[in-house]
Amino acid sequence: MQIRGLSNIATHGAIANSSVPGTRVRAAFELGLLEQEKSKLQREISAWLANRERAEQRLRMIRERTGVLRKFLDADAASEPVLSGSPAGAKKRRPKPRCHTVTLQY
């Protein structure tokens, strides 16, 4: 199922292109509607461009950060051996509580 957006909705301009207004009032009304539609579409385009720029900027930041992290991991892997598991006689630690508890006496 395709998501419907503003670009998929039949606009007043698309519907009214086939008819010619008969009076000045009708022509003025249609002109007002078309001006509103034009401003709506311009706002949609500017919002889309702003969102696109934010997404592209975030992608650039992600590429830079992943490059730095990959270099770090490659250099770290070459210099240090990776230990798998814990030593045989090591005591298992109990996980620390997430919050501190306080006992109140009344």
C-alpha cells in the first residue's frame, strides 16, 4: 500500500482546469484558491528541502564518525589481543543496582 501525501491528492487546479469561469466573482474566487494552493505547495517544498538538508547533514556526520571508529578499531585490534571469556578462577560479579535505596524510619 502506498502512502498518500499532498502530492497525490487531486488539487483544485487539477479539477478546475477543464472549466472556464463564467463570472468575475467565480474567476476571483478561483484565483484566490489557486494562490492558496501555490503558497501551500511552496511551503511543502521548503519543508521538504529543509528536511532533506538535515538528513544529508546527519548522513555526513555518520560517515565521518564511522570512519573514525573504524580506524580506531582497526588500530586497536592490531595492537591488543582480544580476550574471549573470563579467566578460569575469576569470581563472577554481582550486577550493581540501578538505583540507590534509602530506608526511612518513622
